[in-house]
Amino acid sequence: MATKIPERAKPTLASVAQQAGVSVPTVSKVVNGREDVSPDTRERVLAVLQQAGYQSPLQRRSAGETGTVVEVVIDVLDSAYTIQVLNGVLQSAADADVEIMVSVTGPASQGRRSPEGRAQRMVDEGRAGMIVVTSAFSETQLHPFRRRQIPVVVIDPLNPPSADVVSIGATNWAGGKAATEHLLELGHRRIAYIGGIEKAECNQARLHGYMAALMAHGVPVDPQYIYSGGRFRRESGVKGLRALLELDKLPTAIFAGSDTIALGILGEAARHGIRVPEDLSLIGFDGTNQGEESVPSLSSVAQPLEEMGRAALRSVLRQARGEVLDSHRVELATHLIVRDSTAPPAA
């Protein structure tokens, strides 16, 4: 008669504590990401947890014991860029039977919950992970989530994330170069760049692509033609064009760091009697529906915004399942869309 082999006992906090030589409260603190545990003790407990196959409530929910919920954190929900990214997340979530919770962290909601409080709430409520869209989350703000081993993916981060944080973006440098080369090929030589947040990683990449294209064509980079410092919003386009209008020699073309900035430029140009593209060519970045519907329709460098959202959710879920990712930096290809807002310069 065959002897029945006993199934492996489900690990508990008590069994982990005994094996690690610590108290049950100490194991609980490690599981919940508390800071009041020494690094050596934390490492020892984590090693035992991994060896024992222990899963926190968050990991068990991610594995399908209950409904999986992923939180999406955004600054504002009034831009075509954000809406298209969110559409991609929602499409992928529907396919994976995942629920999405959206949190807005704009000025109206600032101060309601600290990163520490948000991270602990995610553990308590068993969230599978978090997607951060174009927010200025610093390393300090991300630390509470990493300490609790909460999967985090950032999309188009304004601050360069550390190497162990997964980020999803587009080929911003190549896109900036392609936009500028399009204007150069039309015959423009006085080309301005109006960008968003000056130190934002995506803004810097687009600006450097613009500069590289000019230099490759032997066109000097004129600092007077570069304007950054606002946000990726219409107001930046308005202020940028006003600054350019103060110059003795106006540009014949403008590369805007986002479609929303370009729409601000377009409206301000009309108020000054400047015709696009007859007097001024204009190209944006993002490839949003807003640009397609503007008058004239906006030439733009399109980002695969919905695919960026889908890729972010896939990455969060893979991390929540404990899978090892091939890369922590994903860049999806951009492509040029030529519409009605660009033309050769006036003779």
C-alpha cells in the first residue's frame, strides 16, 4: 500500500518567524513594509518568506484568489494624452479581468494622502500594483511602495526613475528629430522649439532630438528659439509664442513639445493674425485626437499612447505574479503624421 505524501503546509507568519529566529510582529512588519526593522533582519525574513513561498494578501489577490485591482495615478484627467493612455489600460484590464481605480493627484487633491499612507492603504486593500502617468514622483515618494514590494510602473516619467523601477515611454529623441527634419525638408531654417517642463525627461529628449536634427543639417541652434519651463498645456504654447513675437527675426516654423502646447500656439497665432501654415508652420508631439480635429489639422509625431497603457498594465501584473522582467525600460516607436499645419516657408 502506497504511503500518502503529506502536502506542504501553508506557510504562516508564526512558522516564518520561527525559522527566521524573530518574533511574529517582526515578520508582520516586514510583510507590511514597515521601516522599524533593521536591514539585516529584513533580509533574513525576506529570504525565509521567499523560500517558504509565503504570499502577502496583496500577492494572493494578484494571483486570483479575489478580484485584482490596479491603481492608476494621474495629475489631471483633462488632456487627450492622459485619456488615450487610460483607454489602453482599460482595454487591457477588460481582457485580463482586472479592475482599475483612478486617482487624481492634481493641485485640487494635493495633501490628502502622503506616499507612505497611499502605499500602506494599497497593502491593506490588496491592490496588485500602481501605474503612474506623467507624474513628478520622486525617488523619495516611490520608496514607500518599493519597500513594501508593490509593483510600480511609470509612464513618461517627469523625473528619471531608478534602474529598478519599470518605465514605459516612447522614442522621444527620435521623435523630436523626425519632427524637426520634416520642417527642415520643407525648407525651414528658423525653427523654434516650445516645450513643457524644462527638466522633464521626455521634454529633454525631444529638445535634444530637435537640436541634433538642426546640427546635422548645418543649422545653428539659436537659444532665442528655445522656450521651455511651463507644463504640457495650452498656456505654455501661448506664452512661448508671445516670447517669440518679441524677437527681431521670427521663426518660420515651430516644433511644439506636445499637441496641447501646439493647440495653444495655434489659438494665439490666430489672435495675432498669423496664418498656419501660410505664415508659420507648426508641428506637435503625441498624435492625439485633438490635433486631428483642429483647424488646420495638426502635423504631429504620434506616440502609441494606448499601447503604452496596455504595456504598463501587463508589466504590473507580471511583477505581481513574481515574474522577472526582461527589461525595466520600455520605449515604443513613434511615427510622423503629416497633416495641414506644415508647409514650405513663404517665399
